[in-house]
Amino acid sequence: MSNPPRFLRLSLSVWAIFAACACAQGQASVRAHTALTSDWTSQHIVFSRPVTHAQAERAQSDPRYWQQRLQRSLPPREVAAEAAMPGYVLSPIRINKHRLFHGDWSENMGSGATVGATNYPAKYSFSLTSATCAGGPGQPDFAVYATGLAGSGSQASIVAYDNLYSGCTGTVPQVYWSYNTQGTVTTSPVFSGDGTQLAFVQTNGGSGELVLLTWQASTSGTLMPVSPGSYPGCTVPCLTTLPLQIPGAPPTPTADATSSVFYDYSHDIAYVGDESGLLHKFSPVFDGIPAEVTTGGWPVQVSPSPATALTSPVYDSTSGNVFVCDNGGYLYQVNATTGAVVQSGQLDFSVLYDVDGPGITQGPMVDSDAELVYVFATSDGSLSCTGGADCSALYELAVDFAAGDTGSKAEVGNSSIEPASPSPMFVGRFDSTYINSGNATGNFYVCGNTGGSPTLYQVQMVSGSFTNAIQGPALSTGTPPCSPVSDIYNPNTSGAPTEWIFASAENSGAASACSSGGCLYNFVDTPWQPDTTYVAGQQIIDTHFQIQVCITPSPGGKSGTGVPNWVITPGTTESDGSVTWINQGVQSGSTPGSWMSRHRYAQYARILDVHNNIEVATTPGMSGATTPSFNPLGQTTKDGAVTWTNVGQPATNAIASAGGTSGLIMDNTVSTGVQAGASQVYFSTLTNGSCGGGCAVQASQSQLQ
């Protein structure tokens, strides 16, 4: 299953593809057979649609650009810079519209094991167009999870699974390899370009160290530690470590449990922060004798006195800057060459007001095409939200922001009022409208309201400016933390494209499937499209964060050229070209109850009928004595004094997840030779779950919606 010659051949072929991105003509040679890396950086660096040749050239220098374009499977005609790419081939993704929501597998990583609330697993797929099981030709696809536990003879600190898909033969999944790295991994791993190596930070004896690991497929192999000088060409499996240190004579070890490694594929450079406010730079990393850069101002002291822990950094290949936040509430712009630092104004005040406040807990998000950077603040210090509370806030700054700048802000719910400590604010996600707009126009979804029930917000944007923040569904009946928000777009479902948001609450989940425990949700956030064919039952989200359901009979209809003036009353219809929509109402994290006899229903009350459709009481009153035979989508049913209107199947699904979830990574690529269940999400539970310990989980998208 694993041998050095095969790795060498794979490495050369993949890096030949990546190297082709270095010149304008070579960029056109990137193909759909490029391997796919999914890790934490996929959530923090985005490439909205380039509209000029210069923009396209800058973006194409980063292999993540190609990964994201191919992963979203945009047709070549969608991006002018890509339309000229000879041989650019995309196959339709096959995601079934099944309404079940359950995990395909859940593996015990050890009691108390978890990737962590701010971290992500990582997955390497050796092909964009076909899923590979164990025992097949070539290397199998595999997913890597840090356990968050100290390694020992009986406990792995990091583990990988292969044979991932429900259509694979034999045990699904299998342990591909697992290692005790002699430390505790509480950050997210990243891959080398060919997938044969990983980089991550672990804690060892209270000190942080960068770990580089070359793995070998084995369930019982011994991991050999070697010096950095012996790491290139070491006998696999092997690792080397480089300590994180504060410069001095002698240097002082420093810790890192909050900053993951960001790897620059084009230049073989890695960036990582530490808890002393230092940003470290390593080069070479995977392609030579690894070493820290200690000249030219590196490592850089970015956090002012008193220094606070840094989040994960994000390198922007367009501006040549590294962006990183600190726990004290600031964003920093660091020149990747000179180490020169520009500090923003204070964006988060939760630590200032409360020493136990979470501060900024995750790194910024950078749009490398629009050249905008986004920061997620738990408490904005404004005292301007309900009851005199601070607000939870999403900030936007230009990548070349000036010292002291705070950019623009969208308020997304309350933070807490002292002495209560708020929940942390985690990273959000753009929708496909923004990604494909070419001018930073669309929607940003984020889970806010850090001082109360975690709640989704739709932040609307036009030409890079916030225009409105619409409150959506609450995820919990309590006040636990939310999770990072993820979004998945599938342009190839029958009829129009389909899109979903994923987010979780750590406890008190409002959905019946979660029994008031930790809960992972997916919500439809498919944007309306002009001149698009829609079929009965398809759902979109409107500008009021409400669900509209197509009720046009088969074979469907085509939408108009302009955005409809959406009605906001549930059960009301709206004409749009030759399509008729019916309003299902605002999405809810709570599961509608079943019909009850002789019950007085208020106007717009919702129930779930025997066909799993939502019925809205468009005429209130007392229900009848016997269960009515509910009529199909878009039709009404008389029930005693109540009139029910069928508004379609729920646009929300949920699955129990013990303690909530880590960050989610998505795989939305495989299409030909597909194994069943080969398009999925990966995460870990935050507490011990039904697997018997901390669980590594895969859930197929075909089972999610």
C-alpha cells in the first residue's frame, strides 16, 4: 500500500502541476486530476472570482486557488481567466437529495480525544475525479485527525484513516497509520504538496515545537525521531521537531496551543505563531533541511506589551503579507519578506473587560482576489447592543490597512454584559454568490450572539461593503458556544445548484434529533439565480433569510431576470418568471411538532405532517378529531377550523454530536468511478460520544441532504 518509489513518482507528478502555476502559460496546464488537500487553511483563504488577467495571475500563484476552483466545480465559462485553459474538464458531482442526516462512521480516538473547537482534521485525496479505497490502484484517500491527547504506548497523538467511503469493501474506515509523536497535538495539521508529509505544532513538556512527519501506511510502525539535518530522506516513518523559542542567549522555549501552521506551497515556507506574541517563519520546510528563519527581523514580535497568544496566521500571496490576530483583540499585517508590522485598532474587547474572556480565538479570513481581510470579534467594546451589552461583530479591513484602522463592522447579535463571560466567536463563511461575483457582492454567514443562544446571521454585502445583517435561526435553547461555520456548494444537482451551511452548538441542541445535547445542523442557503430552471420542491434562501420553495409543476419553470420582491408571510406565493415560489418562513433549529387533535393552533404555527412536509396554519383555529389527509406541496388542507398550507420538506436537518463539533472540512469533488458516500464532511466530537471515546466522524453529503 505504501512504498517510496510510488511516493516519488506521485510527488514529481503533483509538483510538476504546482510548478506549472509559476508562469502564465503554465497555469493553463492545471487539470481536474490535481490532487486535493482539505485542511484548516481552506476555511481561511478564499479566492473570489478574478475579473482581470492581472488578478487571475496573482491568484493562480497559489495552488489553493486551483483547489478551490476545481472543488466548487465551476464550469470553464464561469471565469474568463480559466475559460482559455485547454483540457479543463469537470464532471458532475452526484449528490442525492435524500433527507436523512447521519454519520457514515464514528471512530474512537481515545477517551477525551478531540481535534478541538477551533481546529480541523485534514484530508488528502489523490484525485479530484475519483475516490480511492484501500487496496485499489494508487494511494488511497485518507483523513488525518489530531487527538488532543498526550501520546503514549497505548494512545496515538495523531491518527489517519483510509478506506473512507461506504462503497469500499472490507472495514470502513480502517486505521491507515497512527503515531505517538511524544507530545500533545492541539493544532490543525497541514500537508506537503504530495501528501507524504505533514506539519503541525505540538506541546511537549509545556513547550511548543513544529513537527514534520513523514508517514508510512502501518498500524504498528515505530516512528523514528531524527534531527532536522537527517530528516530529508530519513527512513519512514520518521519525524523531526524544531522548537518554538524566544530569541536570547540562551533562547527561551515558548508554548503554542492556539496557532496552526500555514504553509506557502509556492515557496516552501511555513508560518506559525506562539503564546508569546511571536510570529515564526520556517524555510525550507518539506523540500530541504528544515530550519527557522532567524535573520531579517524574524521571528517577529507582533503582539505589543503585554504580549498575548497569537491565532493561526494566513499568508496572502497577492499582497505578500501574513495576517494574524492576537488574543488581546488586534489584527496584524506582517510583511512576509521584511517582517515589518502594522497593527490595527482594537477590534475585540472581551479579554480587556474579563480576564477569562475568550478574545479573538481563530485567525482571520483573507479574500486574496478582493484583497480584503475579515476578523471575528467576540465583543466589540461598543456597549451598543441590547441592554447596553457589547455586540458580537464581523470586521472587514483592506489588506493594506493603516496603523490603528478598525475598518468597517457588521453587528451580529449581543455579546455578554459583565460579569458574565461571552462564548467565543468563530470563523464564518461566504456563499457562492460572493465567491463568483467578481466584486465582493454576496452573503457572509456567521454564528453570532455570543452573549446568548448561538444564532446564524446572514451578512449581506455589495461591492465589498456590509449592507445588512439578518438574524436567522438559533441553534440552541441554551447559551453554549457555536462552532466555525462551513458552506458547501454543488452546482450539478438536477435543476438549479444547491448549497448548505453547516454549524453546531455544544449543548442544548434545539432539534429533536439531538435530544438537547450537542447538535450539528445543515441549513439550505442556496441563493436565487436569474434565468434558471427550477423544479418542484427545490429550495432557495431569499433576502430576508427565509426559505422559498418552488411549487411549479413538472417539468418546472425558469426564473426571471431580476430578484423578486420576496413576500415575508409564510404560506404566501410569489411569481418569478414562469416559477411560482411559496414561503416556508424563517429557518428554525427546532423541529416542528406532529399534528395534534382538538388543538388550538395560532396563525403561522408549523407542524411536520406524516409525509415529512412542513404545514403552516394559514388560517388559525381548533384542529379536527382525526388526522387529515394532507394535500401535496403548495396545496391547502382543511382541518376543523384550521387551514394548513403545505410548504415542502424542512430546509434544516440535524445530527447529534457529543459536545458539539470541531471545524468541518468538506470534500465535494469526486464524480467518476465514485464509491458510494464519496462526497462528505469530516469533524470530531468535542466530548466522548457514542463511539466510546472522542469520535472522529465522517458524514456523507448524500446523507445530509
